Amino acid sequence: MTTARIAIDRTAVVAPLNRRIFGSFVEHLGRCVYDGIYEPGHPTANEDGFRLDVVELVKELGSSTIRYPGGNFVSGYRWEDGVGPKENRPVRRDLAWHSLESNQVGTDEFARWCKLTGSELMMAVNLGTRGIEAALDLLEYANHPSGTALSDQRIANGSPEPHDIKMWCLGNEMDGPWQTGYMTADDYGKLAARTAQAMKAADRNLELVVCGSSGSSMPTFGDWERTVLEHSYEHVDYISCHAYYQERKGDLGSFLASSLEMQYFIETVVATADHVGNKLRSKKKIQLSFDEWNIWYLEEHQASDEVNDEWRFAPRQLEDVYSVADAVVLGNLLMTLLKNHDRVTSASLAQLVNVIAPIMTEPGGDAWRQTTFFPFSVTSRLAKGDVLRPRIEVGTYETEVYGAAPLVDAVATADAESGTSALFLVNRSQTDSIEVTVDLASLDASSITEAVTLHDDDVYAKNTIDDRERVGLRELSGASLADGVLTVTLPPVSWSALAFA
Ligand code: AHR
């Protein structure tokens, strides 16, 4: 049997865990909002029309920060359309997704939804068709306590308390030719700097995210980050990263190693940001907000989505159904974010409901968990305290895209307060179980309190509308802990988690 050795050093701390790493994303896109989180006629709907069965699943998923309202949608959005009496709200065309927007959910409703789910709202402003004034107006509407035109309007609209939104995204993917109002790095960098400066004049405690490249395969990747930060460095706190992965042409081996691409992406953006910061002799470090990441079978959608020349409300768009292999990759991507947590301090799984999402719903029906739900929810529940980077000794396998890829990846957390710790593992081998020996002595763990795995003999098994519980977590049998040494066997193509006390 293939073997691996892992050593965990309690002092090899990447960073204390910031729960913003478990963020997600709700965009006005397809059925994410309408017929997703919001369905007034649904048996579980509350007075705002929000489905409480979905709220329960969002809580179980354990997502922290929720980015809203887009995505590409935000670049044509007028936030004013979504506040005030619902009967007066206009229907608009959403050019980003070629659909109709009823505006029945807007800032105030979404802020209430975040409270219901226990999450933090992360707001994006429109720098595509709009600019500084609209951003400042939204900030005043959302965050100013009272006594100004827009804060009093919010109060009159039924939200007496300010929403107190701390994190703000300065537009979305402004380098992408698909983005309404996309720009050059120079133009965007200047606009982002001016918008950020104005927003911080209103509240210097805001945390602002400037747009990085919309992907590491963009021809301007790297140059975009450098130019944008040269303009905006001292005014912003984060730069965004977006990445979607998929299995291409049946190459499962490369797909299972997608984390290597994410690692390259993170290292490149950190190096670029630090280059600019050092050149400016700045005292601060820019953080990474990985505010869109997921598996997305993008090419397949062009053929199958319910989008045509008609204008429709909430068409079914980007409704990927995820396999076990997808979930294993997603679990590994989350591990990679954690392993880089000293610089990636915020992240958003894109998206949350129906649209490339861990949670699916049917109108009038129930809500269920996709395969990708499980690694996210378990990691969010078990990871606590400090994130630790383990030392891993393991063989490699050859991939077409990345060359040699390690067969096993791992990350750990340890919490001094509760005395608990956790270990997350992935086996990328398609053929072999791997026996892993883990030196845990420095964690002072005496017992295994939980051991679960996501694995199926059919790596393409999915939870479908007709078989919603086909795939779930199983107990990881045979794990043993003696004298500070854990022995565990990881099935092929699996993601696993163990907790210790
Ligand atoms: O998450 C789906 C879309 O992907 C977002 O709207 C956009 O920002 C990205 O291209």
C-alpha cells in the first residue's frame, strides 16, 4: 500500500483562524436570490419571503461573510431600485445575465437575511455604470445611524439600525470584457483609489477590496494587479482573486491537483502586491480576498442554460450538479486557502444557492445538499484556533497540466482555548488507498472525537433532484491514535477530516 508521513508542529502557525475564510456569495443571478433564498409563497417562508429551510442549511454550511449583490450583476445595478415599498420598485433588465430583475430583494432585506443566517454582509458597489457618488450614497444609506437624508430614508423604510457593513468591494472583475463598463488597469486603478479615498473619508474603519484580475489566465494577470495597486495601495486593504476549476477532457488527474494552480495564483498576487508595497515603502501589507472560488463547468453552460433572446425572471442558470470528485477538489481548495491564511484572510465560495452552489432548492419543494456542501461545512465546524502547516512526505503522480503532483495534501488547526484540534486530508490517487502516519505529539491530543470521509467507489456520483442523498459523509474507519501518532487509511479520491481532544 502507498504510504505517507505527516508531521504537525504546534509552533508552525500560519495564522490565527479568521472566520471570514468561510465566506460565500449571493448574486442576483439565475435562481440564487429568487426561488433560492427568497420565495414568498413557500411553506417555510418568513414575513420577508425568505425560506427558512434554506436559512437552516446555510447555518449548517457554516458560511461567515456573504458577498452581495454581485458579481457581474453589480456592474449595472442601481441600489436605489431595491429599497422602499416593494410595490414601487422597478423591473429592470440585467444585462450581465440577460434576465429581468424585480428588485423585490434589496439592501435592507438582504441585511435582514444575513442576520437570520448569522453571517456578515460584504457589499459590492457598482463601478461599471456608476461611480463615487452612488457608492457614497449607498454607504450613507446603509451605515449612517440617522439624521441625514439617506439614513433617514433607511429608517423610514423600516431599518432603524444601521447595517454596519464593514467590507466593501470596489466593483467586480473590472478587467473582463464581459463586465459592463470594464476598463484598463490604469483607469480602474485611478477610479478605485478615488472611490476608496472618498468612502474612507466617510468612515476610516471600512475594509475595502480592490479588484484583482478576474482570473490567473487573463492576459494582463500580474500587470493588472501591479498597476491597480500602484494607484490605490494606500487606500485599500484587500485585492480580490477569482478562480473556478473544472475537469477538462476527462483529465481527472490534473483536476484533482487544481490546488497547485490556486497556490501559484496566491503566490503570484502576494509577490506582486508586496513588490508594489515595498516600492512605495509602505508600512502595510495588502491582504487577499479570494472572493470567488469554486468548481464551475463553465463551457457546458453555454449550451444548456435557460437563456435565450427572451427576458425572463430568475431563469435556471449555472445550476451545476457536483460529483464526489468535485467535492474532493473543493475540500482541497479550502485547505489551500487555509494554508495561505497569513495573506488570504477573506474568501467567498461562489455561490451559495442554486447557482454553482452547495445548496439546491426547488420552488414549493425542499432544499438539499450537494456533494460540495460536506467538505465546506465540516471544515467550517471543526477548524478553530490556529491554522498549522504540516510537513508532508509523500510520493507524486504525473499530471498533464501540472507535472508531478503530491498524492496527499493536508492542513491542521489547533485551539488552545478548547484544547481541540483538527486535521484535514485529501488523497488524490485514483487507484490507491494511502496509509498515512501523522506525528501529532505536539498537539497533546489523546483521543479521536470525529473521523469522517467523503468518498464513493463512483467518483462521479452526485446528489441529484431525483436522488438527493446519494452521497454523504461516511465514518473514516480504522483510524487509531496511540502515543501521539495517528494512523489512518485514506481511500482513493477522498477528502477526510479528523477531530481530536
Ligand atoms: O459567480 C459567477 C460569475 O463569475 C460572477 O458574476 C462573476 O464575477 C464571475 O465571472
